[in-house]
Amino acid sequence: MSHHRILLTGATGFLGGTVAAKLLREERWDHVLLLVRAPTPADALVRLRKSLERFEVGEKLLKKLSSGQIICGGLDTLPEQKDDPRLARVTHVVNCAAVTSFGQNPNTYPTNVEHTLDFARKVKAFPRLERFIQVSTAMICGSAPPRVVAEDSYPAAGVHHLVGYTGSKAKAEALLRKELAGFPLVIVRPSIIVGHTRLGCKPSGSIFWGFRMADAQRMVTCDVDGVVDVIPVDYAAKALMHLMDAEELAHPTYHISAGRDSSSSFREIGHAFARALGENRPGDYRRVTYRDVAALQDQFTEIFGPGNKRAMLAAARLYGAFAGLNTVFDNQRLLAEGLEPPPRFADYLGVCVQTSRNITIAQQMAVDFE
Ligand SMILES: NC(=O)c1ccc[n+]([C@@H]2O[C@H](COP(=O)([O-])OP(=O)(O)OC[C@H]3O[C@@H](n4cnc5c(N)ncnc54)[C@H](OP(=O)(O)O)[C@@H]3O)[C@@H](O)[C@H]2O)c1
């Protein structure tokens, strides 16, 4: 493993930041290059520091950030090797960069498809490349997946996507596989990443707002015994590193997910909220329809706190569609590579609640619609 030279993208983001914070604590940090969008390495360091502070890595470790590790640029502007000889030494690429907005961000398709392919084509020319890890999403399964999703079932034709983002990730996978045949490409698909087992929602409240909304109403628009496949970001980062470091991998595609055994039901999630909030609740969440939620619109401020009611209703609808899939992503491949199963969402949800006390649902939601 000592010969690995890593190029990491997306370190200013949630998952890439977690990976960077993990690597920063390891001896091999000096062998890591980071692609960061910034005009100068100094600016990039400011952005990186801000990202890594979310993971409480401490000042001593933050001092290890060095401009010599920075490559300024984006997926579409990675320098050519002749212009940056550091790239010729790279053996492992971990691509966490993407536009992940659930909203209608015009950069979604260009970044996640076109620029990702541009990036991969340049990486393909690295003379020492051993592995390229493309982070995709298990949600390329679209709106009507089976109860248990196997890696090889997707990407598939005719899938209806709930948001453009997942469609773009599916397209990127298909094109990467087709156009870059023979490439040492490993596609990893995390399921739903929520919080961090130790830091809760401090690094990011992404998607946790949806669970807060359901809990605030004590209502779900899906089966209370339906399950949701959630993993914490530190587990996702650990799994990514595990798949990067494995000498051989048995498969070209892996879910990083809770799977059958470690997913939580909404009943369990409701109980975990009650424990975290110190409430003695009489019962479980009530199953309602979207119309019932919409009918409460005038009371949204009281229920959810301040925020734009229409935006909250739209977000609740979308969240409800994802939450109601009642699907788990098979994680047997990952476990067979020697990784332990993830912690259950219901078991670390309390720390997410504690770290969300000073942030409103609407504020937490904003990050997913940028
Ligand atoms: N979070 C989840 O629940 C989840 C679940 C499954 C899969 N995933 C996948 O995990 C990956 C990371 O997601 P995340 O939640 O960490 O996203 P995120 O917090 O939105 O971070 C995205 C990162 O990508 C970078 N980026 C965006 N466009 C870029 C470009 N054109 N060139 C270079 N870098 C660019 C951003 O850099 P700037 O700071 O410069 O914008 C940021 O560092 C994505 O592939 C996503 O599909 C996430």
C-alpha cells in the first residue's frame, strides 16, 4: 500500500471531505494530491481547511495541508501531465466530485457526465494508474426498484429518475464503462449518506432534514415498517478507502450500503427520535398521504420552524418519494471484501439530533437544493 499515490477530488464536499480528513490522520497523507476548484493553491488551502474543520481534525493536523498537494482545477480543467508532472506518479484516483443537487442545477449534467468523462480520459493516460474509483449513487435505481437491489441490475434502460442528479450519475456510469473499456475502473455506489457517527450533522445536515420533517409531524407518507438504507459518512469514507486499498477486488461495482441487516425502519427511526428528544411518545408514526401533508401547509412554520412553505412542501414530497422506496441495496459484495457492516441509522441518529439543535430544518435542507 505504501507505493500508493492518491488523487482525490471533491475534498471540499461532504464525502470527499470525510475521506480527506481520514487520510490527513494517516502517514500516507504526503502521498495525496487534491483537485480543488480555486484560482490559486493558497485559495484552495483556505477552502480545504474550511471543509476539514467540519470534521474536527484539529489545528496540528490542519497544518499538514500543503500547497504542494494542491492541483487547482475542476473535472473539466485537470491539467495535462506534461504541465503537471505530479500526475504521472498517481496510482489511485478517488472521484468524489459531482453536482449532487436535488434541484434543477444547470451544472448537473455537464459536470456529472461530460466533465467526469473528460476527467476520466485524462486519468486513463496516467502511466502508473492502478485503480480509478468513481463514486456514483445507489439511487441510479430510479423510482421503482425491487425490494433488494443488486449491483448488476443497474444502470438499466427505461428507469424513471426522481431527480436529474441520479439520471446523470447513471448516464456517467454507462458511458464510463463503454468508452473506457480496459480502464481499471471501480464504481462504488453509496446508498443514502446521513450524518457522521461521532459528529452527527455537524459536517453536513444533508437529508437529515427529511427525517426531521417526518418526525416533527409524526407522519410518514410510506409504510411505517418500510425500511430506508442509510449509512453514516464516516462508514462511507472507510469503505471507499477499503476498496481503494484492496489489492484485488472481486467485482467492478460495489454498493456501500446498509443492506438487509443494517437498514432501519421508520418505526425504529421514530423511536430513536423519541429517545434522543427525551420524549415519551404514545405511539408510532402515522401513515398519511401527500395530500394530508399539503393540507397542513398553513401550519408549516409551527411544525417545521421558519422557512419557505412551498419549498418545504416540494422537498417533503421528494423526500417522501425516496423514503417510500422501501428498498435496500445489497451489501454482500462489500462485506465479502472484509469490511464490517455499517452502524444502523437508528443507533447513531441521537447524535444527529443533538448536533441539529441550532439549525433549522429549512437551513439544513438548503444544502441539498443548491
Ligand atoms: N451525500 C449522499 O447522500 C450521497 C449518497 C450516494 C452517493 N453520493 C455521491 O458521493 C459523491 C460526493 O457527494 P457529496 O455528498 O460529498 O457531495 P457534495 O458535498 O455536494 O460535494 C461535491 C464536491 O464535488 C466538487 N465539485 C463539483 N463540481 C465539480 C467540478 N466541476 N470539478 C471539480 N469538483 C467539483 C465540489 O467542489 P466545490 O466545493 O468546488 O463546489 C465538492 O467538493 C457524489 O458523487 C455523490 O453522487 C452521495
